[in-house]
Amino acid sequence: MTGGAVLLVAAWSAVHTVLAVDRAPHETAAAVATACAAPGRPLIGELFYDAIGDDTGLEFVELYNPTETPAALAGMRLEAGDGSGPGRWTSRWTGGATDTVPARGRFVIGGARVVPAPQAIVTLDLQNGPDAVRLVWPDGRSEVLGFGAHEFPEYVCGDPAPDVPSGSSLARMPDRSDLGSNALDFQAASPSPGRANRPDRDAALPSGSLVIAPEQPAPGTRPRLSGAIANRGASAWSAGELVLIGREREAETWRERFAIALDLAPSPGDTLPFAIDFDAGSVGKRLLEVRLALPGDQAPENDVDSLRYRVGRGPLMVTEIQFHPVAGEGEWVEVRNQSSTPLDPTAFRLADRGTGVGVPSDGAGEIEPDSLVVFAEDPAALRLRFSGLDARRIWLVRPWATLNNSNDTTGVADAVVVRESDGTLSERVAYSAAGVPAGVPLERRGEDWWPATAPEGTPLSPPRTFAAQAARFDVSPRRIGAGRFAVRLSWALPWERARVAVELYDLAGRRLQSIMADGLAPGRSERNWSADATPPGLYLLVLRARPEHGPEAMTATQPLRVEGAAR
Amino acid sequence: MTSARSAMVLRLACVMAALGPIAWRAAHAQEFAGPQPAWPPLSSASLLEHGLPHAAGGLDASAFTTRWYGLPELVTRTVALGAGWRALRLGLGVSQTGEPDLGWTALALGAGAAGRSGGAGVRVVARRDRVSDFRFDAPPGAAGVEVGAGVWLEAGEGVRLWASAPQLETVGAAPPLRRSLAVGGALELGELRAWLIRRAVPGVERGLRGEHVAGAAIMGAPLGAWLEVEDQPLRGGFGVVARLAAWSVSGSVSSHPVLGETFRAGIAAGGGR
């Protein structure tokens, strides 16, 4: 070959080479479109193409090297494909001589705002699906990741991965997955540049799973903390390896409350419940931080959760509940400041057992220690019903969570829940509506709740006290009629609480009706009864009582005369 | 059954049929029920209480007290007088029950006719509520009157049947206790007696629901005693009577499972046995 011929061949060869390089991606793409990963080469580990809001500087492509040897990226090209037409690949980045993915390591190519900073910073300017990215190695091998519904096969391997919502990345799950299809290898995930998509070991506390019962434990008791443990790693751990650590904030320091090795070993992908008992400690408001400690845990960010709770009584105590008003005054709840310092009512929230939370407003001043205020559905209507109430101590709560009037299958009608504005419980009162006459509020007497001694209730006042009573059972008046049929039944039993029933008999000893069904009642109490449906005659009211526990029992009888003409 | 006995039974049935339709709306109190067995009528108190005249004639007087269910505020004090001339029977009684804010005063009149084979009578009781001891000082309208009747027959040798509608009609204030038609039968064998009574429950249409009393007595001289059991609710009682010449002293107690015991005690002169 002459020198000229050599030059010509060389020139042609050079042109051909150039043309081949220019054409190669397209031709290679058509040839290896179904190849999801180049054997022995780093993989596309994660792709983040659609950040919430402005994408600029946040997009990234993570490469993962599953092998035991570092992988050089020199000459490897990262290309973006526009799925709207065939052959629309454009190069975004080409590996330099020093770019290397460590053995079992990661290499991130991404924008300047990616945290932690990528190994290669580049504006990728990726489009939302249907689109694709591709790795093209110097030897012509390539890997394609397509997402969204594609028309042209060059943009996908097998079936395309889903077009994920903004804020999510497409992550290879697990990190070594190579099942021959983008759809099988990739799924939506939280972006994790530079970190494993599914760590080998990862114990997690699912957010919001922690529950303490009782919600307001008494001092010195052992409440139960329950929650869930998720294995979000690729491998299991051994029972006893995982330690649950609880600590509480005290002043400026954290104090450990417990550290308990859990016998839980969920399989990868599984979640199991746990429950532990711990000492509640002394009275006070608490922020409990719960942390998981698992040796080798590769995702510590999901190991911590916290919850607020209170030991002992809160500063605001519920004292009276009107859940079924009949005089148009609206529902209301009376509370008392049982702390030693004034309280701001607006720093509290009122709710039922649902999800609504009412905020107090339109009152004035603070709640002095041992003082009462009323949280009302309709303060104006309440003042109309009870003239003379101090308007400053009646707080409108909005939205008002309507309280139920009848019991559910558990025997509870509803609950009144008072919390501080940070969510810490002050008091929760679950009440039963059974046996409470319509319109009569429930009031707190000691540690128990009973129908109010004043049938209309006593907002902003303590419960009405009973007059001294000589007999165990009394009926007043003993003669009724002429349109006056209201009878007050009162009892003073030798027990604090008792099961009480009242029955009506005639003079011949016939049992005519039950006036008060057998139920729990305070040892000293009253009940109003209307005898308007009772025919004229002489009757005997019999109170039968027995203590809540124990074999004793007593019966007391009182006569009642109902006047009227013979029917 | 002889034709005469059949005729008597038929007559009793006719009387009961006549009383029945109106008896279920009747009402009555028991202030003239003394410490006596339910059968037979022994004094004019039976005429005043049930409209059943006693067979023995002559004069009789009785005084007794009842403490209802052991309640001190519910005590009845009663005096009854009676006279019989040939078949005619007359009775007069007065009674006071309960403390002033509960009680009432009753005045009763009875008239009837009776012999060995039967008797019939009517009763009228006037009551007035009171608000203080020993005075008829109830407000206007607090008085009421009731009228009742009773009949008994000898249905056979030692067999007695009777019916009592103690409240056939009422006027004014209602009586303290509603009572309905009661029918009974008794078997007498010398000094031994046994009886069974069915009482309609007030307020139940057509008397379809009944209460029952069964009793037995040995009424000798100078002592007699009796037992009774009653249903709805199940309860029982007993009584004793001691006689000396024309005088008798008697007492009874009946026990209610819930309300307790009702005590009666009395003294009487004359009357039957």
C-alpha cells in the first residue's frame, strides 16, 4: 500500500470511526434495548427526575457497583432519552479518568442542590415520563431505564418502570435486583442519593405508631408502650439484637427511661407489633423519645419516633358535661384549674373522641387556681338560659365537636378530651348516657360521674349539696296530685357507691313498675320522678340497694299518696 | 247434683255474671279487713269489707288495727258494729288510716240478708282525705264514695261458693287501692275449713289475669288458727283467734317478700265462729 493509500485508508477509517461513534448509540440501543444491566458493570441504582416544585439542581442518577472491585467510569456516557420519538438520545455526562465507583459503593451524578453533594455535579435537565436514561459503556454495552408508557422499545428494558409522582425517585429494589425488566427492578421510593435503596440492615419505627396506655398513667404505675417495628432492610436480624431505648427530656438534658432488647426479628419487608411496660415515674408532662438500636443499621433516620403524654392529672380538670341540652342552651363543658398557677384557656383544646379539635375564644382573662370556666357551643344561649353567668368565663369553642347522647355497644356515649395546644392530654373523660335523664348534665363528684344534683346543671358553680336526711330513703312530697306529680326520691346509704333500684307497689303488694332500674348510683343522691301516669291511690315506693361489692343489701319503703278522681 | 243444688249454683252464676262486667273497673281499700280468715264471714266487718253478711245474727262489735308492711306511718284503726234480726243484717263502721299527709278517714255502711244457705249484701264506703289528726279537714274534692256487693251460697253439704265485687261504682276521689271481682269456694268439714279464691287483677281487661289465695283453718273453741298463701308475688300468712264466751281476740301476720310483714290485731264481741 502506498503512503497515499495508507493515508486514504486511515482517513476513511477515521471518518468511519467518527461516523460509527456518532451512530453507535442509536444502533446499540436498538441492539441492546432489552438488556437491563451490563454484566459486571455498575447499575443504575436510583433516578430522581421530578422534584416537588423547581427541579433545578435536584435531579440525580445514582450508580451502584454491586461487585467486589472498584469500577472505572472513564468513557461511560450518561444519556437522556426523549420517548416522544425514536432515536432521541442526548448525552448528559461522560465519565472522566478519575471517576470510579467503589466496590459495593455508589456514585451520584446530579445537580448542585442534591444533598449530600454528588460525586459529579451536572445539570441533568431530565424530563418527566415517558422518558429514559441510559448508560453507555466504552465497549458499547449499555443499560436502559425507561419510565412511563413508551411507544418505542429502545427506551425501555422489558416493561417500563412507573412514572412516579413528584418528590419520589425510581429506586432499584433491592439494590441488586436484575430481573430483566425495568418494571420489576424499579419502584417509587423516597430519594436516597448515595445510600442504599434497601439497606441490608434497617430496623425502622413507622412514624406515628407509638401508643401509650393508659394515655394518662398515674404516678408510680407501669403504663404500656406499644408500637411497630418494621424490617426495611434486605436481611433479617436475630432475636434480641434490636434494642428499644426510651428517653425523656428533662430540663436541658435527656434521661434514659428504658433500654429493652426486643425478641422481635421480622423478615425483610415485614412489620411486627411490640409492647413494653415501663415505670411512669412522677407527675408531669413528658416527651418520650423512642429509638431503635440495631448493630449495622444502615438507615438511622427512620429509627426514632416520639410521643407526648402526661403522668397524673393535667392542669385542667373536667367537672361538668352537658351533652344533651333540652332548653336551647347548647352543649357545654365546665372545667376547673386544679394547678397552682393561672392558666390561659386559649392554650387548651377541646375535642370529643373523634378527630375534631375546638379552640377556645371570646372569653377574657386567665383561669385562676381552683376556678371554673365553661367551654360552650353557644355562649349567648347559655347566658340566656342561666342568667347572671360571668360572660368572661364562658369561652366559645369552635369548631364544637358535638357530643353523643346515646351509648355505643361498649357502653360509652362519647368522650370529652382536653389537651394542651401541643397535644399533651390534660384530661379525657369517657361518659355513659345510660340512666341520665334528658337535659340533666353529668357532674363530677369525687372520682365518679353522676347525673347532676341540680337537674339543669350548675355551670360556673360547684355541684349542689344535699340537705341532711334522717332516713335512708325519703320521698317528697308524700301526697301529690292536682297537676303536681313531681316526686323527689332521695337516699342516704351507708356506702359511697351502690347499686340502687326503686320499684312501685300498690297497697295489695302488687309490683306495678320499675321507677329506677338497677344501676350504679352514689350513696347519697336524689332522683326526680313524675307520677303523672300513675292512677290515683296509695302506693309504696321500695328502694333496694346493695354495695357495689359485698353481700350486704338493704330495702327501704316509703308510702306515696296520689290524689285524683276515680278513673 | 240435685235440682235444688243446681238451682243455687245457677243463681250464683247469674249473680257473678251480673257483677262481672262492672266489677273490673271497681276499686276499693281494705280498711275493714280484720284479723280473720278469708272464709267464713264472722262479723259485720265482712259485710263492710266484702259485702258478704255473716250467717249468725245478733249484735256484734269489733275493733282492730292493721300495720301495713310494718310502716308506722301506715296504720289503720277500725271499729265496726253490726246487728242482725232474723235474716236482716246491718253494719256500720268507721276507720282511719295513715298519718295526716297520707291518710284518710272512712265511714262504711252495710246491709244484707243471710241465712244458713246463703246471703247477699251491699256496702257503701265514704272516704275523705285528711291533713291533720282526727279531723275531716281535707280540701274539697278529696272525698269519695264507693258502692259494692257480695253474695254467698251453700252449694252443697259443707260447700260454699261466693263472689264479691267490693267496688261496683265510685264517685269523687279514687280509693287508695283498686280492687276487682273476687270469687271463692270453701269446703267445711266440722271445725276444718279450706278455701280457694281467685281475684281479678285491676286494670287487666275482662279479668283475664288473676291472683289466687288458698287457705285452711281450724276454728274451734276456745282457739282457732288459719294459714293462707297467695301468689303474685308468692307470700303467706297465718292467724290465731282465742275465744271466751262471746268475746274473741285475734291476730294475724302476712309476709310479703319485698315489702315485709303486715300485722293485724283485734278484739270482737258477738258474731260467728
